[in-house]
Amino acid sequence: MKIALVYYSGTGNTESMAKVIEEELNGKADVEIIDPAAFGPGNIEAYDAFAFGCPAMGAEVLEEDVFEPMFSSIEGLISGKKIILFGSYGWGDGEWMRNWKERCITDGAILSYDPVIANEAPDDEAIDSLRKAAESLIA
């Protein structure tokens, strides 16, 4: 199974979440880490499942310069695709993730696990959830 791990990280917190996913899938799937600036519609068919990570930015939105444009460009192509969502935040209450999850459901994506969020760096509970989310991609 080939999985695209596409994430943006400004402070390193979302990157540390991505590393948990990568470690959990090591030896179980072919995981390719991809910068969102290098990912787009032409990449979708090359993968069986997707892990998308982005922190909350501004007024609880996805990162607007790189990640949001990339994600908008693939939204019409993720219907029926197995995905997980993850990211960190430093303020607010997770509204960005609830909105992102709803977008993905509306797009017809198959969320194999509830989105995982961490307030700043991931704690033990978030790490456990990330491992379970990663496993759900290959289940």
C-alpha cells in the first residue's frame, strides 16, 4: 500500500505529529513524505491513502499560502479516497479542524479515523491517537 503523507508545519509541532504517523507505518506501508508545494491533482492516482497535516493559522484556517491552495486543487479528486487529518494549534478550540473535516466529508473522502489535533506539541493522548489513525489507513 502506498500512502502520501502531506503536511505543512510552521513551528515543528505538526511535523512531530507526521513523524509519529511515519514511524507507525514503517514496514507496514510505503509512505512518501511530500511537501504540500510539490503535491497536486496529478499525484492523487499514485497513492492508495493519504495523511494530510496542517496547523491552525490566523483565525483558525488552514495555512493560506501553500497548504490551502494545494488542498483546494485536489478537493474534487478525493471522493472515495481513504484519508486522515491531523494538525496542531495554539489558540482557539479546533474550529479549523472541524471545518476541514466537514469539507472532506462533503468532498466524499473516506475519513478512516477522527481528525487528531494537538494543542502545541502532541501529548501522549495525541500520540496514541496518531498511531491509531495511521493504522486505520492500512486496515
